[in-house]
Amino acid sequence: MTLQPTGASRREFMSVTAAAGGGLLLGFAIAAKAEAAETAGAAALNAFVRIDPQGVVTIMSKNPEIGQGIKTSLPMLIAEELDVAWENVRIEQADSEPKVFGLQIAGGSMATPLNWESLRRVGAVARAMMVQAAAQAWNCPPGECTTSPGQVIHKASNRTASYGSLAGLCAGLAQPDPKTVPLKDPKDYRIIGKPMAQYDTPRIVTGAPLFGIDVRLPGMLYATYVKAPVFGAKVASADLAAAQAVKGVRKAFVVEGGTNLAGLLPGVAVVADSWWAARKGRDKLNIQWADHPTQSQSSAAFARRAAELGAAAPQKSLRNDGDVAKALAGASRTVEAAYAYPFIAHAPMEPQNCTAAFKDGKMEIWAPTQNPDTGRGMIAQLLGLKPEDITIHITRSGGGFGRRLNADYMVEAAWIAREAGAPVKLLWTREDDMQHDFYRPGGFHFLKGGVDAAGHVVAWQDHFVTYGQGDAVASSAAMGAGEFPAQFVANCSIGQSTMPLGVPTGPLRAPGSNALAFVMQSFIDELAHAAGADPVAFRLTLLGTEGMVGKPPAAYNAERMRGVLKAVAEQSGWAGRGKLPARTGMGVAFHFSHLGYFAEVAQVTVANSGKVKVDRIWIAADVGRQIVNPSGGLNQVQGAAIDGLSAALYQKITIENGAVKQRNFGDYPLLRMADAPPVDVRFVMTDYPPTGLGEPALPPVIPAVTNAIFAATGKRIRSLPIDPSLLKA
């Protein structure tokens, strides 16, 4: 089976809309007229909506679902404005069709802000067409008609008509301009703002085929692909004959590959009748790898080089406000500290996989991808195909966290399928996934700060040592010149130095912010302690009294941040923290990222052995005026906090001789359920457009925990993950 949506197939649906001759451009999506749009008894009103005679509404979910709940929340926007009962809605995952659906990507917590208005207008246009069809049938003005879930009503004549009876009548109707169609008043919402169960949950808990790893095709073979432990190293030799002698192995071959760490790298493919046979054949390869310059790199060497660079002048100035040296010299108290954080892996539960079929010059792909069109472009370039000759079916992902924004596994599967001459499912092992990631880059910060006699921050200096070459910084390894507290401290300098890196890096949930918040909010805590100030009051003073500070793209709404900071202090009972028992403490932190303002408090208890137990997390969040799906929003905030705790307590990727040392969850642990604390979430509603929730809750939880450890023990955490041996009583 291919996990193809039920009802109208992709080709049937698209041929219907194409036969309709195009029509209306709904902002980013071509929504076709409904003429000749009868498919299995259902009328297609546009690219997103299909209604059958029984009134069942099928809505296409355009973006990849990676666990963030977008397959449920985006269709909720359409269903609300279409005015249908949620129990009559069915949802199908759309294929990658950028000319139809526009941008289809899971990343940056941007699904809600990018689609909030446009998808509501998709539903509103469909509703307007229902009203128009009824008015035409009843020979009355459309303005006399209203809707209630799933039907059009003409109160003057006491007539009603179901959407199912009207859908076929929409053929040939002129579609209204989406900009002219009125949207609902939020007070009339029946779906938006109501807790909805995730649409796929029944299939997930019953083990029904849904994920990329579940795809099956007739005549499908299985493949494994072995790459060098040192990134980009070529194959010197491999015993292909030994691999091909294994029962069930069809073919083993060397792939020359290239030097782009995000593309097709050198390796050896084994194709077999079963995954187990492919794995056994792989074990017989006895591959010898060529030498590679990255072999000289290691985490220990990076740390040594960072210390050397940190002691010297920065290679580049990112920001230089006021006179930092003079302000430090005149400060009542100064603090100096060095902070560091490691590479970490994404570690999704579902390893990378992709199914590919190549026939008659066309490629068909089934992939758990966050960014399908990037995969299409890379495959087209690699294989010399036209992008339009590549079909990509988006399957559900068993976690992504940014890893599946890269398309290396898709490119590998496409290449192997072409060489194998049959449909192939490529499946990585857990070790492959751990040792061939695009890692959250490590980094080093050498900080100096000063406070005056009144406890105000008068100087801030950060020499940031990261990875790159000259001004070119590795993926997700940069820091912006506006990183808080820039713009809030008159004398502020941020410098940058780089060192070469042969390890692939990339975005991981809340890129950049997931590490920078730890550094900035921890050092702010150090300055608060130096000033003898309450950490919450100190931060409120630092935020000042203004509303918007700075200009885009570095604009920062201090009023909103003060709002969540005050809310989380009240929520957590911050004022009563002095009554906590010995070696129990509370810490606070805040961070702005992905358009969301978040403040968090952690309570931790540190045993005499040094073991850290996180007792509870409190989170106050401001993402605007509307939470589309409160249950999904709560899930995202709590999940992000748990993700951040894993990074704080356990996660570390170590490079030795150019390769990743960690192999599996045995030496790269994640937070277990028994250790997960309660996470209390409060949404602070403000009159701003709604923004995303998948990422911005993660960054503050790490410094909230490390600051709580200081409150409990008097010992400052300046590197991650937290080392319990340093916290013994």
C-alpha cells in the first residue's frame, strides 16, 4: 500500500481541477472552478475543499505533519469559515504541489502566521459559493441567506439546503474575490479556539500505516546506505562480492558522491529483498575509507581553539554601542564568565527513510519530509530530471525538529532506485541517524558585564566564538547583532570569531535561540546576583518601560515580554520561593523567538549526589490574540519544554577524529517519562496576530533550570549538558 489518501486520488483530483480550467487565485493557491468536478460523487470547490452528497467535507492539509499538530489546526481554519460541523470533516495530506498549495514546509513555527488569514479566506470563499448556489436555486438575493453548520438557510421562506445538495450546483458559478468575502467575528467561532484531538491519533495508537517507514509498494526492494564515519570521506575499497553473496541481496554498489555535506555523499548501497538481508549484506562489506581533512577535528580541539580565540580580539564586530571599556571601568560591580554548549543531534523516533520509484524518466517519492520542494530540486539537479517529472507524496514524520528540512536521505533513495531499476525503500539505522545528522552547532561565549550602584546594567560585552570561515558562518551557528540584551544596554559590544568545521550543522528546534537563551539569560542572572537584586525585578528593570524597542528586523516588544514575565512570576508563586527547603531552588528566564514572547520558571531539587530533579516548570506565553487549537497548543508548549530539558540534562554530541562518538540512545539519552516534570502553561492573550508555538517555548527552559540550580546550590552552570559531579554537596 502507498498511504494514498482515500476517495479521490491525487491525479483524479488534480485532473478535475485542471479540466476546470484554473480560475481563482486564492493568495497562494490555485482554486479551480467546480465544473466537471464530480469525483466519486464529490464536488471539488477548490484545491482544498471537496464535499460529497452526504455533506462530508474533505479538506486537504497542505503542510507536512511532523508532530506539531498542523494537519489538524490548518484545516480547522478552513472548516471554521466554511461553517461546517467538525465531526463531518475528513482530512487528507496534500502531496507536494507548490503551484497549487504554495509554500509547503514545516519549520520556523510559521504555519499559523503564514496561513492564518489565507486559509480562512479559502473556507469563506467556499461558503460564499454555497450561499450563491442556494440563492440561485431559490431565486433570491444571496444577502438574504445565512449559514449554519453544513447548510444554507433562507429565513424569509423557511427553506434550508445542505451543503451536500448544493455542492454540485456550484459548477460554473463565478467565484468571489477572496479579499471581498467577509470573515467571521471571533465571537462566532465554533471550531477555532476549541480543543480538538489530533486527527491522526486513532491511526497512530492502533499502528495503522501512516508514517514514511510504513510505505509499501508492489515489487519494492529495501536498501541501506553506508557512509564514512568522517563526513565526506570517499570509499577506498569495499567487498561488494561478499555482500552480494548474502541470500536476498540483489545488488551492492559504490556511489562516488560529491563534497556537498547536504547532498549525495560517497558511500556504498546494498539493495535486497528484505531489510534484514540488506543489513546482513552491509555487514559483509568491509569498507575501507580514504583519508579526509576532517579527521583532524575534535570537540577537544575546538574547545582549545575557542579559548585561544576568546582571549584575543574578535575577528569581526557585530555590534558596538557606546563605550563598553569605559562603562566596565566605572561599574560598581563587574562579572566575567565563559559559557559553552555542545553539538546536539535531533534524534527523531523515526530514523530517516524514503521510498522511491523511477520509471520512464519520472521519479515518484514517498518521504517524511519537512521541506519537500527542496528535495525535488536536489533530485532534479542530481539526476538531470525536470522538477515537474518528480512527484513527492508527503507522509507523516515520526518527529523532525528541523532534521527533515534537509533532503539527503531523499537524494540517496532516488539515486539508489534509479540504479536498482525497481522501487526501493531506503531505511537508515539508528546509528546512521545519530552519526550522520545536521547537528545543532556548539558555541563559545566570553562575556563581561557591569552594573552600577543602583543595580542597572551599564555594560555588556560578548565575544562569540563559532564555526565557519571568515565572515561565512556554518548553518545555524550565527548570532544576530540584535540578540537580547542588545538595544537595552547603552554600552554593548558583540564580537565574533570563527574556526573551520567539517561537521554538517543545521537548524534544530528553535535554531540559534535554543543555545543563545541559555547563555544570555544565565549571564543576566549572574549580573542580577552581583547587583543583589531579585532576578525577576532585575529583568523587569532591564526591559525598561517602553513598548516597542528597535526597528524591524530587530524590533522587540518589551511590553509583551514584561507581561509574560509578570504572569509567570505570579503563576509560579515566585514571591514565596524563600520558603523552599535546602537544595531546592527556583530560577527564571525569558526569550523572544519565532514571534513568540515566553517567560518560564523552573523549580529544581539537587540531591547531595549532584543529581538534578526538575520538580515543576511554569510557562507564560504570548503568541497573540488566538490559539487555534488549545489542546494542540498546550501539547507544543509542554513538548518544547521537555525537549529543552533533555538538552539541558543529557544531550551532547562529541567529535573525535572527525567522526561522531555517540551511536544510539544508550550514549545519547533523552528525558524519560518518569523524570518529566509537570509543565503548567498560561497563555497571555494580547491583540496581535497569532503566531506559532512549536519552537519558542524551548529556549527559556534551559536557563530557567540552570538558574534554579544556582539558587539551590550556589553553583553556576556555564556549560551544557549539566554535570552532576560538579553539584555534589
